[in-house]
Amino acid sequence: MTPRNRKRLGLLLLISLFLAPLCAAIVLNAIGWRPAGMRNYGELVEPPRPLKDARFVLADGKPLAWEDADWSWTMFVLTGPACADACLARIDELRRARLSLAQNAHRVRVVVLDPTLPADAIAAMAPVTTARDADEALASMRPADGEVAVAMADPHGFLAIHYAAGYDASRLRKDLVRLVKR
């Protein structure tokens, strides 16, 4: 092998060293592969559904305000019919997941869409509030008896993520951390 060919081979190896990862990334992106750490646990609602015109009436009779400087994301807790202590425990898990966000906890509000829950139990979980879905905008996402599902709406009033009944609260919390990061 001549010195000229050796230099060419070295140059080609150097070029391939930089082009191989680029080609691999293009191929993986084309087939839709994403690293596990970059995927959210909840199911993205495609396309995001507008909820701004839907009427959610809070327990005190006031409508839910989307344009509120204190809140960013709204976590709607959807309970099935005949919700009992198990549902209250799941709601408390969500309250604790919100509190674990520390300085970003104020950027998530928890709204339980079940006005039939005991008022004293919900009051003990403050700042969790109850509301009524007056337009049944989220009725299709309600789970079966005794279960809890979650729907996340962004600050602009669009339904963005849905967590079906049986969700893992710790993985939901990881999604919350990603959502409220600035």
C-alpha cells in the first residue's frame, strides 16, 4: 500500500466515523424509533382537542378559568360511577404527585370531575378542587366503575394527554416534571 493510498484510507475512515452516527440517526428517525427516555407515558391526544369552550363548573358555581396567571396545566381527574375509597386514594396520589413538583407545583392544578365525592374528603386534599363537566366534554374518557383516569389540558385550553384507568402514578409524575419545566 502506497503512502498516498494509506492517507486516503485514513481520510475515508475519519469521514465515516462522523457520517455513521448521522446516517444511523436519519434511519432511526425515518422508522419512527424514539429512545425510551424521550417518550411520555400518557397517550397524546392527536390532534389536541380544544376545551376552552367547554363549561366546567367548580363546586362554588364559578366557571373554570383558563386564563389564570397562577396555573399552567390542568389535571382533570375522571372518576367512574360509584367511586369509593379506592378512588379517593388515587386522587390523593395525584395530589402528592403535584406536591412533589416543589417550586413548580403551582403550575399544575388538580380538578376532580365528580361532584358526588364527599366534600370533606376533597377539602382535606386541598388544593384539589371538584367541578362538574356541564357539556360532557370529557365523558368519552370516563373509566368503568371504581376506577380513575386522568386528562391533562395545557394552559391554552387544549386537551393534550390522556392516562387511562390503571395508570402508574410515578410515571405520570415523570410526565408532569417534563411538562412544567421552563
